[in-house]
Amino acid sequence: MPVVMIEAGNTVKIVRISGSEKVRQHLSELGFVLGEEITVVNNIRGNLILKVKDARIALDNDMARRIIVA
């Protein structure tokens, strides 16, 4: 399921990242790689603040929908 469906406070693992090569590369540079655990800090109408590798990253709804988690 896309990470936008996860409630704040939950930790999940990235299982897939969709989108073009450019989008996947950008997310990878931010720390969003397969197998990485991320925590949803805040979810406001699909716009997210995520904790990944001890950093907090804000993503808009469109970009966050590309991160598939389990």
C-alpha cells in the first residue's frame, strides 16, 4: 500500500518505489531505498513528514504515493 495510507506514528518498510527512473533516483538520494524502515511523523491530507535514517523529510501527496510499504 502507498505510504500515504499509513497513520502518523507507524513505522513501515519500503517494498517498492514506482515512477520514472528520475523520480526513483531522487527518492533514493533522500534515503528512500528498498528495505529501509520509515516512520510517518505527520500525515495531513496525504502530504507527509517521514523519518528516514534519522532525518525528517517532507513529501507532497504525489511523490509519497510512489513509495509502497508493508
